[in-house]
Amino acid sequence: MVAGPAEGARPEDQRVGDPLVDTHGRVHRDLRISLTDRCSLRCTYCMPEQGNEWLAKTSILTLDEIERVARVAAADGITTFRLTGGEPLLRTDIVEIVRRLAAITGPDGRPVDIAMTTNGIRLRELLPGLVDAGLNRLNISIDTLRPDRFRDLTRRDRLDDVRDGIAAAAASTLRPLKLNAVAMRDVNDDELVDLVEFAVAHDAQMRFIEQMPLDAGHTWDRARMVTQDEILQKLAARWTLTPVPGRGGAPAARWTLDGGPHTVGVIASVTAPFCGDCDRLRLTADGQLRNCLFSTTEYDLLPALRGGDERTASQIDGMLRSCVRGKLPGHAINDPSFLQPARGMNAIGG
């Protein structure tokens, strides 16, 4: 935690270089940067197979613009940048993005942490360059181990490529390695144990995610969601689960399997929200800041980035602070007044 009087200051009194503290006392240290809304898969819970309206290429942030935002964010106490999409490996400049961001240091002189969430399809090809550029951690999505289900779920026949990417990551130095799966009723909820065993075999942590109302088609149905309690019940039939203390701002609660060393995580955004400890902000591929995955408000950085003003850094800082200042106590999914964001998950960034 950043020390000093600035952390206790009111958000409206904060200055450039002060920690990003919201009106509820949460200090923000994590910026999720979406690099593109495009993806090589068409997962049913994320986007339709056809008819997607992609972001205009002219609106997508350039490498230089991403770096400018990241440098200001790091000066304000952001210590982790997670690169997301869509699918971040579709960016032709992905290795150089990692290289540029990995060269950034915070006020204490320490380098920032660079993480990435990917579907793994191009990972074997690109992994050596990403590691050399400074990538620190990887999350890889895999919802099923069955080829037929994978085709039905993603509308693409690419499971072998995903598994190949996971194997490459397991053979690399990147740790911790995490595998993500959205748990879905009557889709993959009979594979939860198999997925954990697969992760353990690859020295990875399996993390199950409760399905959230973030699909582009707005077809989310709470009754189809597999809850954290159901997930743990299925896993407890195979392993003794012991809670891991000290979760902090991490989205996943963790349990050891039979006393360790391996663990499993659950991100229960719907049934067990962790908003009170949230330390994350999001930057969309088209330059919009979001203070919550479920926010209906965005803060537009493009005018500051493309306006030709010499005060760009202070403008970015001001927008970051406005975004943090507007953050609500929680996402209110369980409130009758909840409104699903207009953007789908691929356009928001994970």
C-alpha cells in the first residue's frame, strides 16, 4: 500500500502522482488494457457468430497512445497492466506493446507487472517473443476439454491450438499460470473436475468464473449460471478444499487441493461480489476508461490523446481521477434496477 498523507486526501484534492483513491477508500493499482475488440473465437456467452459491429480502426488506440496512458497511470500508482481483448494476440504489434509497457517503472523505481489474458491460439508462435519482451504472467481461457463441445461453444474448431498454447506456457518460465473457464449449466458443468486435473497436470491454477451478464446479445439467464457453491460442491467430491487466506484485491477466492501445493480459484462476481476490495480500472481498445466491468459510464481519453495539447499527461491524469471518483460501491447485479452494459465483454476487455 502506498503510504503518506496523499492516500488519505479527498479524491477531488489529489494531484498528479498521488495514489488513485476513490470516494470509498479503495486504492487502484491495476489497469486492464483492451487492445482490440476482435477475437478468433465466437464464444456463445460473449458474442454472436455473425453480424458483429467492430470498432472503427481509426478509433483503436495506437502503441504510442497506449504507452502514454500507461506512463501516467504508473506515475499515479498503477503497478499491474493486464492486456486483454477481444483477443490481444491478434494485434500485430503485441510483442512491442509488451516491450514498451514492461520498460515503465513506478515512482519507487520498480518495473510494472505485465500480465495477459488470451485464448492461447497464437501463443506457441508468439510466446518466446513475449517472454523476451517482459511478459510476467498469463491467463489462458479454456472452457471445455471436449472437441465437440469446444466447436459448439466457440463456433470454431481450434481446441488443439488452445491446448498447444497451454502446453507452451506450461513449459515456459511464466508463473503463476492460470486457466480460466466460465462454468455453464448443461454445457461444461460435468467437466469441472476434469478441467482442474488438466490444470494441475500443466502446473497451472484452474479458475472458474460465474457467468455474468456481459454477452453482446443480452441473453444472460441467471438460472443458467453455475454458482460458486455448486462449483465447490462438485470439486469437494474429489478433493479436500481448504480456503486460502489473504485474497486482497484479487478477483478469485482460492482453495488448496488436498492441502496443496495446487489451488483452484472461483470468481463469483454474481453470488459473492468482491467490490469492496476492487482495485481495478479498465481501458477499452477505443480509449474509454471504465471504473467497473458493469459500468454504464465511460470516460473518453481520445480528445486528450489526439488533441495536440502539450498538457496531455495532466489531462490523462485528470481523466483517471474523474473515473476513479465516479466509481460506485458495487456493481448492483443483484439489484432489480441493474442495467446490463451496452457493450459486450469483447468490447469492454476482461
